[in-house]
Amino acid sequence: MQLASAVDPQLADLSNKLIYSAMVVYTLAMFAHMIEWTFGSRGGVAVRSKEQAGSLAETVAAAEQQATDKAAKKVTVTVAEAGGGTTTLTRTAVAGEGATVVTSGRGADEVDGPGAAGTNEKADLAGRIAISLTVLAALLHVGGIVTRGLSVSRWPWGNMYEFSCAFAFAMTAAYLVLLAAKKNVRWLGLPVVLAGLLTLGIATTVLYTDSEQLVPALHSPWLAIHVSTAIFCGGAFYAAFIATLLYLGKDSFDKRMAAGLTTGPLGTSASIWRRLPAASTFDKLSYRINALVFPLWTFTIIAGAIWAEAAWGKYWEWDPKETWSFITWVAYACYLHARATAGWKGRKAAYLALAAFACWLFNYYGVNIFVTGKHSYAGI
């Protein structure tokens, strides 16, 4: 097979400059999102959070004191799991007429928070600036990817550096598409920008490879098919991972509020968690993303096997990359099965989702960096 044309050093250099410029703008967007979250804590939601937390603690303390003073009165605690795995706690002082009932948690009536900015106008402005900066960074980012490919006249994901740049862009692009579709996902801005920035940082410092031609085995139409689907799956799995983490945090926050505590997990501010969507929203979002992407991940593995047969003469040789791709597939299959099984919704299934993403992450970084195999030619 005839190799592509020689490397164009000017386009390769332009690609590097565009990627570095995108990193600078992503950094500015990250700071703007941080300002959005900070000023949002001064809005009406934050004030109500403190008032409600204080009122709840005082009422619970009064109920417990009432139970202590009168033996006839006792406080019972009932915990009920809602459909999304959230918890509703009810404390009742049993005393006939005039019994005090304290209910916290939203259960079936839970609603999503107003978002990072809350009701603060300055925070909302900072959030809009952050989105504008993210769009600008994404344009610079995709320019760097395109010029990288043009510099060698091939698809720009032939090694770990190029794959990482495309993966970071996939995360950002998915977030911006959801915003353009009028979805209430601005809370994703900070984790997406931060993850994209870290991915590009690792790519430019640890994984960087000069723009060059590929080994003969990679000159195949399957490069565009197999690797592009892997990039898309990675971006989607990351979004589901963030939603899973936030579900666990929001679920813990709801339980702490129901118990009369005034702070979120790890001592975080209650106003942060009240501005986020409901726990059930995170749970459903994570499940739907993983369920949607799982068939595509299956196709990615099948496409890789077809490409392997064309390049090496065998569909499957239990190469480390193949093995861990299959392990990742099994892990997500277990999660989806558990999620659909009674008794495994909520936190149990969420832990399986985290384990599955850990398998994907090791397959992405660990196998290429620390394990020797046929995919070692990928430019690390």
C-alpha cells in the first residue's frame, strides 16, 4: 500500500499552536465557571439553603427534646427509597394530637435545582462568558485537530496524542451540542472544561508525538471507523461517569439534610448541592447515556476485530488492548443488567458504573503506557 505524502511542517506547527491556544482559552473558561459557582452561592437559593437547613435542624432537635421529656412521646425514623434511589426520612414524635412531623428529601416530588448561577445575575453573566470562551476554545481545538491531519494527509487520530486531542474535543462538543439543544446541562460546564484541559495537558506533555506517517497496518479505512467510534464512546462514558459521581454526592446530600445536618458530603456547602439537578435526574442520565453508548462500544470492538484480521490475519489474539476492551464491555454489561434488576438500582448500580469506567480508563491510558502489545505502535 502506498503511503501518504510527506509531512508538512508548517501545518504541523500551526496545529501545535492552535492546541496550545485552545488550552489557554479553556483555562479562562474554567475560571469563569468557578466564578459562576462562587457568585451563585450568594443568590437566593443559597440563602434559602441556609435558612432551611437551620430550620430543619431546630425542628428535629425540638422533636427529639420533646421525646426525651415525655416518655409517652417517642421519635420514629422511617427511611423510604424513592424511584431514583434517593432517600426520604420522616421523623415523627408520636403524641396523639399535635404530633410534630418533620419531612426532608423530595422523593417523588423532587425537582431539579436552578443551576450553577442560582438566582444571581453576576453568576449568570460569568456562566455565559464561560460558555462563549468554551465555544472559542472548541473552535481553536478543532482547528488544531484538522491541521494535524492535513499536515500528513490522513485521519488525525493515529497515535495516543492525536486520540487524546480528539477525545477532549468530543467531550466539549457533546456538552455544547446539549446546550444548543436547550438542555439544562450548564452544570456540566466546569467538569467538562476541567477534564478537557487535563486531557490536553497530558497529551502535550506525556503523550506528544511529532506529526508523522503511520505504520502500514494503520493505513486502512477502518482507522476512521474504529477509532472515531472509540473516541465518541469515550466522551459519552466520561459524561456518564460525571453524572454517576454527582448522583452519589446528591444522594448523600439528601440523606444528610434528612438527618438534620447542614452541610453536604465532605463538608461542602449545601447551596452547591441545592443548585444541582435532583439525584434521580443524575441517576437516569447516567443510565441512559451508558445504555445508549453500549451498542456502539460493541460495534467498536467488532470493527477492531475486523481491522485486526485485515492487518494481522486473525480476528482475535487476546492482545492486552483487545482483552481490556472486552473486560470493559463485560463491566458495562454487568452494570446495565444490574440497573434493570430489582434491588440493584441506585447506589449499588452506581458503584458498578464507576468500576466499568475505571476499566475503560485503564484500557485507554494503562494498556498503552504500561503494557506491551501490538497496540504499542500507536505512538506512545
